[in-house]
Amino acid sequence: MPSFFAERGGFGFPSVQKRKNLGRGKISTNMSEYRPDRALQESIEAERAELKVIARRVLTRLFQDALEVDELEKRLAFVDQVHFVTQAQMDAIAENNPQDAGADGLIQYEVSESGVRRIPVVLHAPSRAETLHTLVHEGTHLMTPEPALVINPMAEPGEETFSDHLGGLRLDRNRITKQLDPMSIDIDTPSRFLFWEAITDFLSEFGLVDEMSDEEQEEIETSGYFERYWIGYLVRKSPDPSGLIEAIQMSYVTGSEDPLRWCLQKQIGVQNDLFYDGLLRIIGRDRMDEKRVDDWMKVVDETFRSS
């Protein structure tokens, strides 16, 4: 999963070798030699194809009510471009981009004069459940609006940027380094970044409920962002959980926090963002702060109880 300043890269089948008989008799030379490595690679590719089918199915269920059919299919197509990598390959990525160390998935960017292409990269872990969870997480990121080149006549060479989104959070990245542009970052950005990563993980796990066995769901309980359970608590305590999830989905596909903010205002009967801003402050505190969980639950309980 992508880190805060993340730059977000495959495999082919081994060639089929014909076996030649060097002994007596007329054994056909058209038989493909059985090779364990080839059989293993074919098994790996089959699993990856299956995982992509499942991911598309999950993402369709999650976002079919928030996007028109053509636009949904356009965004789902990016999932087919996923690059599955081994742990050694992921480690090599981290060597060039230390901020990605420890990541199980991330988004890479290819920038040209015509636009920006996002490429999801997913670690093919020994655990099928972990790999699928990471794939759906990265696929959820791809449900945001496509990145676009930002036209700024005043930008110096090397300072040109492109737009990017993490859920409802709009950010700009440098076209060359792919790093976040300092001008698009403010004091609240880290809090918002973690908040929307948690929402991404929540949506991923929520969408996978019908695709995983109980054992597989237990496997991913401690993976990813544990703050996703906070989002789950917020949804469960909401007076209209389905309405809140719809607002989250709309924020995602539009790349704007507004649908979620307006939904929370409506649900608690106010016309301000004090509740939303309070949640951001709590989630943005030091992750070693043990009171964060209790404070989150307290604010959610008191706010919805008084609405």
C-alpha cells in the first residue's frame, strides 16, 4: 500500500522447448518437455488472472451505483494492467524509493506530454488472501479521477506537476520525481492522507466479505491500515450507514471530500465541518498515542447520539 510520499513495473511464460529423441525408435519430437518451472509459472499466472477477475467483480459491486457503466469499465480496465511482483522485485523498488519500503502495493506513474498513466504494482505474496486484499486496495485507488497534467505557465522547468487523488483528497505531484508538490501540502495533509488510506482499506475489506472464507478474512485482519476499523465503527454508528457508504463512494469517484462532508452534516443536522475536522485531528495524531482509539469512539458516539 502506498506510503505518504509514494511514487507509485511482468512475467511471461517460459518458452516451450521441444524434446528431441536421441535414442532408438521413432518417438515424436513434437511433445513439449515437462518442466516443473514452467508448470509453476503457469500456475502462478492462472492465479493472477483469477485474482484480477475477483478484483474487477468486487470493484464493480462497490462503485456501480456511483459511476456510469462506460466510465466504470474505463477505470476497471486499469486493474488489468496490474504488475504483480515478487518480494525481491518489491525490495528493488524500495531501494530506489526508500519511502516505499515495506509496501505490499503501490501506484507508479508514467508521465508523457500527452498525459499520465497509473500502473498498480502488487506484491504476489505467499498468502492468496493478502495478495487479493492488496490488489483490491490498489484497485480502489484507481476508482478516483484519472491524473491530469496541470498547466501552469508560471512553473519553472522541472516544477511542472500533474494532479492526483487519494480518495477525496486532491494532490499535485512533480512530473519528474513523482513526489508530492510542496505547494499542494498543508498542515492537515498527513491527517487527510491517512484518513483516506483507511477508507480505502475499509472499502477493500468490505467488498471482499463475499469473496473470502472465514479463514481468509482472519488472515487479513492485521494487514493494511488498522485505522480502517475506525471507519467501520463510524459507519456502524451512523444513523444511515448505507447513506454514509454511498457518500464515501461518491467522494472517491469525484475526487472530492464534499460528498462525505455534506453527508455527515446532514446526518447530524449541522452546517459546519466541526465533526469531520475533529475526526481528522484524532486520526492524524501520533500513531503511538494509545488514546486515539478511545477518543475516536467517544467523538463518534457523542456526536451521533446528540443528532
